Amino acid sequence: MDRGQQANHDSRRTTPDGRANQSYEMDAPSPFRVEPLTDFSRAEARRAMDAALAQVAAQLGTTYFPIINDQAVSTAATFDSLNPSHCKQIVGRCGRSSVEQANAAVAAAKAAFPAWRNTEAAQRADYLFQAAQVMRRRRFELAAWQVYECGKPRREADADVAESIDYCEFYGREMLRLAQPRRRDVPGEENSYFYEPRGVTVVIAPWNFPMAILCGMSAAALVTGNTVVMKPAEQSAVIGAKLMEVFQEAELPPGVVAYLPGIGEEIGPVLVDHPDVAMIAFTGSRGVGLHINRQAAEVRPEQQLIKRVLAELGGKNAIIIDDDADMDEAVHGVAASAFGYAGQKCSACSRVIVLESLHDAFVARLIEATRSLKLAPAEDPGCTVGPVIDADAHQRIRDTIEKGKNEGRLVYAGDAGALKDEGYYIAPHIFAGVAAEASIAQEEIFGPVLAVLRARDLDRALEIANGTPYALTGGLFSRSPENIARVKREFRVGNLYINRKITGALVDRQPFGGFKMSGIGSKAGGPDYLLQFVLPRTITENTLRRGFAPDVGAAELEF
Ligand code: NDP
């Protein structure tokens, strides 16, 4: 209870039939505050992380089966999750959930739904506050799993756990706000407007924010009263299992959340197509997201509801460098945004649009700054770039670099050196002289590859910046108040950052998400997010009763 954010966790009570006790008691939580990041300049923090890495190293190779109705169920097959920094190392084996198990997970979630829907909002919020406490206690260990399974550098892994905590704390408080019915009573008539959960929610997550995204979507669904089937990405299925442990430690009731590791192409369509699924919360690639959106729109004969799809997709994010930009800040901001976590963030910068007069000097400085970034295994405390996630990504990015050589001038090609044989390493690459229509300036790469585009003036820079099908993040480095004001108006992206890096959005402070091909739905960690998981209802009661119901037995009413 280190932040005074906690509610009273001992007061969780339900009636025997599973319905919420009407007087669930919880102290009002303190206002939301972002969880501080670990300060790794402190020796004790470094020691704690080293100890967690050693502790987790001793557990690598464990098998994790699906968990349905609070029970682990064995599977006929498993798949291995590998450490991208040392690709021969197995981080864990995960059960390859079958179609029958996917159906069983939905059935369990459906059975658990009525009681969970009727559980008081404050009580559901309290479960999230409890989950946040568990994550605080296991913070370094959870970060260590990310270092091994997803090749996340220590600081980034720590930030991902902090973000997971933030989602639980923030959505818990948001639910308390939403739970207050809106009243519009007039004499003789009571009007109440309130929200109910939708039902069984399938959460399908990517690997790049392995805990935060899975946790954020699941926490939002759970706290609003939906039951959840969690399908983590294959590459981060062990971290999915760790999140499940967190929810179990928080004592969420059986059936309310299921952990379903498996192959997306095998069990994804079963979950999306299932007639008892009310909602799909997806974060991942544009291709898969559009496919899910299409599939969910099909209505099967036995289906009783229209499914809702929430899809947070990719980006082709640009930073504009104005001709009066502070070069030190701009170079640092672009390098951090483009190459942090090897460019594998949906918010990462993959295009930098530089105004003519600054172009050559900027590119020269950017190359030097990029050269100084350390490519290393993720557990190395000095690592900033790290490996890419797996062999497929490695091959895809290498192919993109080859294609880029026909589309621009390769002005910097980092070398992975001896690390090449150890894991999936690709050092940063920078292309200059790239045309706005070139594929490396239009398609998401999701790796440490940056395209530099030249613009004669701010008009053209804005035209290039807005000229892709995506609208996720964007940035500007400028010292001109007039240009800053114009870019704020005209650079149409979900999250725009001025004079800072464009990654690292914080819950509540910078609600995150885009539009156009970057997604459907409102922003994670923002004030409208939970509304997507609920159905509004209005109840009107005429209170001008004419007399009272007669106080007679049923027999006396027979004529
Ligand atoms: P994918 O789209 O490949 O996978 C995402 C999830 O979908 C995985 O769990 C995957 O399972 C599953 N899946 C795959 N095929 C199907 C299917 N047919 N039906 C249902 N589910 C399926 O994305 P990545 O994991 O590679 O993540 C990277 C992408 O995510 C990038 O495009 C990135 O921009 C985007 N992203 C967007 C964010 C945002 O907020 N806008 C945030 C973070 C990432 P499996 O792993 O088994 O294949």
C-alpha cells in the first residue's frame, strides 16, 4: 500500500447466489497518479533487477497451459516461446489451445457473466486495485520476464509493468465514475441512465507491449462487468500466463477471466466467430484487425447480438523538423522515437520530414547520434536497441532494407557484428532522399529502419506527414509559435507531440490511439475508453401511483 491509492480490500463480499452485496464498502480511492518509473541510476534498483533476472532465469522452460474456469487444462500440443536476444533459449512452453478449448473458454465466460455483471462496480474496481498491488510487489520479476521473452531493454520492460499498473488503477477509478447513474427526475417520473456490460469479451493482444496492452484491454473489459477470454500473442504467451497469475492472486472469481495461449490463425477465428461473444478488443496489425472486423460483422443464425470490435492498429508515424528546430533536442528525440526497442512500437517514428535548410546538417547529426546507440542483448543494462522479436520479423525487416536500397540512399547501416548468430539482431538503418510515395515511406516496417524525407517548406512537410493511410502518432520540433500552432491544427494524428519524442504515452496524461487505418475506437487510458465496453440503458418509472396494490391474497382476487 505504498501510494495510498488503495481501497479497502478486505471488504469483498458477495451473497451466496453470487449477486453483489448491495453495500459493498470501499474507501474512496485517492486521485489517479501515474506509477513512477524505476530509477535505474540507483544501485539498489539495479541490484533488484539483476536479482529478478537471475530468479526468472532459473524458471525458464516451464510449461504454461490454458486456464479455463480457474483450472489449468492440458493440451495435445505445445509451442515454444524463444528469447529473441539468445534465440536458442526457450523462455517457456505454452499449451496450444484447441478449437474445443476455445469454445470451452467462451462457455465458461458466458456462465460466469450474470454473476459478474451483477457484482457491484466498486467491487470490480477493487479487484483491479488488488491486481495493481500484486504487480507492484512482483514488479522487477514481471519486467525480467519481458526482458527474456520479448527482448525488451530493462527500462522499457519496467515501463510496461508500470503502464499495466496504471491501467488497473485508472480504469478502476473510471468505473467508479461511470457507475453513478445519471438522474433526470421530474415530479411523478424518475429517469435513470446507466451502463451495463456487453457480455463475453475476447481480448487479442500483440507482443510488443506484452503485458500493458493485454492487461489494459482485459482490465477495461473486466471492470465494466464483462467476462474475458485473453488470447496473448504467441511471442509473449508466457507473459500472458504471468498476467493470469496476477489476476488469480487478485482472486478474481472463477470463469471471469480465461487464459488461452495458442495460434492466432487457429483459435482466433473460432473466438471471433463465436455466437456468444459480444465484443472483441484487438490490438495488432492492420491486416489481422481488418480481417477480424469483417468476420465479426457476419451474423450467425443462433447469434442474438451484433458484435462490437475495438481495433488498435498500426502507424506510419512522422516527425517534422522545422528550420528553426533545436537541433540537439530534435536529433535526440528522433533517434529515441525511431530506434528505442528496435522501432517495434506502434508509436515509433519511421519517417522524419526535414525542412530544406536544415536537412543535411540534421542527417549528419542523426547518423552520429544513431551510431552511439548500443545494440545489445536486452538484459545488458546499457542496451537501447535490442533484438527484433523473431525470425520472421528479422527476415521481413531485412527484405524491407533491401527494397529500400532502390527507393532511397542508405546513409547509415548499423552492423550487428558478432550478435548476428546469437539472436534476431538488426542494427539501425537510415535512408535519405526517400520520396513520399515510396513503400518505405508508406508501409509500417516495425523495425529499426527510418526514412528521411526532404520538404521545401512547412506546407509540403504537412502534406507528406498527412499523406499515408495511418493517423497514429506524429511530432514536430520547432521554435516558431506560429508554426507550432499551425501544425497542431493541421497534422491530423491521434497523438501529436511537440518538441519531444513521440513514444512513451502515459495513461490519463496522454490517452493513446489513432484513426484512419490506425484503428477504430477511442483512446486507451482516456476518459472515453470504458464506454466502448458497456451498453447504455434508460429506465423511466411513473411514480404517480394511483393508490396501492390491494393487500389481498391471490385466491381472493379470483371471481
Ligand atoms: P498481429 O496482428 O500479427 O497479431 C496480433 C494478435 O492477433 C496476436 O495475438 C495474434 O496471434 C492474433 N491473430 C493472428 N491472426 C489472427 C486471426 N486470424 N484471428 C484472430 N487473431 C489473430 O500483430 P503483432 O503481434 O505482430 O503486433 C504488431 C502490430 O501491432 C503492429 O502493426 C503494431 O503497429 C500494432 N500495434 C498497435 C498498437 C496501437 O495501439 N495502435 C499498439 C501496439 C501494437 P498469434 O500471435 O498467435 O499470431
